[in-house]
Amino acid sequence: MELLWQLFPGYIALFLLIQLIPVRINIFFVRDDKDEFMTIRVNTIFSLLRFAVEVPAVKQRKALEFTLDAELKAGQDELIRQEQETVSLLDLEWEKLRELIVYLQENSQMLRFLLRFFSRAITVEKLTLRIRAGLDDAALTGLLAGLGWIFTGWFTAKVRQWFSFKAEPVFVINPDFRAQPIFAGKFDTVFSMRMGHFVIGGSLLLLTNFRGGSV
């Protein structure tokens, strides 16, 4: 017991050091015409722990029914598991959906606080969005591009209010004047947080649940 008390300050120091370890998250999404691919990569403990969740596509098999293929990988090559799930809008549990809406309403104050907390904790290291779009009418394509640039200007100002950036965000919109509708794009972002931010945020969320779902 005496040895345990002697080691206790070391345990506390180690715990505090772990809270300072950064966690980097990379979200990558690309769409080319009808093909799309998305992956989320998590990197922490100085790249000793890495895993990726890949979502190639959401495919519609039948009316109101969608199939989702997902892979979870460790590092670059090791496949931990692969899942395929079919979701039908007709099978949704509407009672649970109603309970979720009620929960969000009752805990809106705490959830807004958590959003502000995480937005201040996040450091965006990279944010790139490139879009190529066009309609079958050249005038409408030009109008769409102009509206897109207006939106990106507004969006850039907003995200600068929410997050801190290490590098300038990049937004590019290229109108495609070919005589057929097309939409292609690539979204790539890397942001980081400290391990302690997840611990604090998760603890606050658990505290809200223990209090009976009310703030």
C-alpha cells in the first residue's frame, strides 16, 4: 500500500501527459459524376495508433432502401472488419426518432455548450474544397458558379469565427460549360484536438445523461 502511494503522483503526472497528446482526424471525400468515396482516418500517440473507416458509397438498391458498405482498417493495410448494412426508410423506429428529438430539445443548452467547447478546441490544419459543376444551360451554369463563390465567401468568414486555422482554407469552384449536367468535387480536411478535450466533452455528455437527460 505504501508503494502504491509513492507511485500515485507518477500516475497522476502520466494521466495529465496523456491528456496533452494530440489526436489528428482526416476526412476525405471525393465525387466524380456518379462515383463517390469517403474515408475518415484517425492518427494519435505520435502515429503509433492509426485506423481508418472507409465508406465507398451509399447505393440505392430499391425504393426507400439504401446499402452502406464500410471497412475499418488499422494503419494502411490491415483490415479489422468489413460491414455491409441495408437501411430501409420503412423500417425506421419512429418512436426512437421521436425520443431523440425530445432529447435534443431538452439538452439543447448543454449541446450548444459542447459545440462551442469543441469548436474552440479544434485546430484546423488543412481545409480544401474543390467543386466542378455545370448544367445543360451555359447561363445557368455561370449563375450557379457566381452563387457558389458568394456562398464560399460567407462560409469562409463563418468557419474562421468557429475554428482556428494553421493554414488558409482553399475553396475552388470551376464551372463546366459542357452540354450536360455534371457535379464533381473533392473535400479534404485535417483537424486536431487534444486527448483531454475528448475526455472533458465525453464526461459532460455522460453527466447530462446521469442527470436524467435534462440540463
